[in-house]
Amino acid sequence: MIQVYFHCSNTKKVFVDRHGAVLDDVTEARDRATLVVQSLTNQRSLEDWRDWILHVSDDRGDELFVVPFTFVLGKPN
């Protein structure tokens, strides 16, 4: 089991995950990261999410991996 945090940022804003989640492994963290991005981008807002990045870190603050939102959203036409 690992404690992971899902922080989001772009050049102007940072959203800090203060609660995190306890997950089985890094594979589950990767799957959860995709769900976090989808959840944020599916909300009705005027936010352009293409320049956002999801930073996944452990309970020591070490970054495990990053997920650019464009990896989940795809490239615009």
C-alpha cells in the first residue's frame, strides 16, 4: 500500500491535494491519475486544461510521475 497525492499545476495556478489516497501500487496510482484528469476536465468551466500537468507524489513528497493533461485529453484538432 502506498499513500499518493495528486497535485495539479499550470504556469498560473497550483491545486494541492492535501488528503491523497491510499492505493495498492503505482499501477493503481496511474489509473487514478487518469480518473482525476477526466474528473477535472469533465466539469463545466471555462478553464483550458491543455497546459495543465498532474504531479503524482508519495507521502515523502517524492514525485513518482507526471501526467500532462493532453495525454488524457488528446491533442486538439
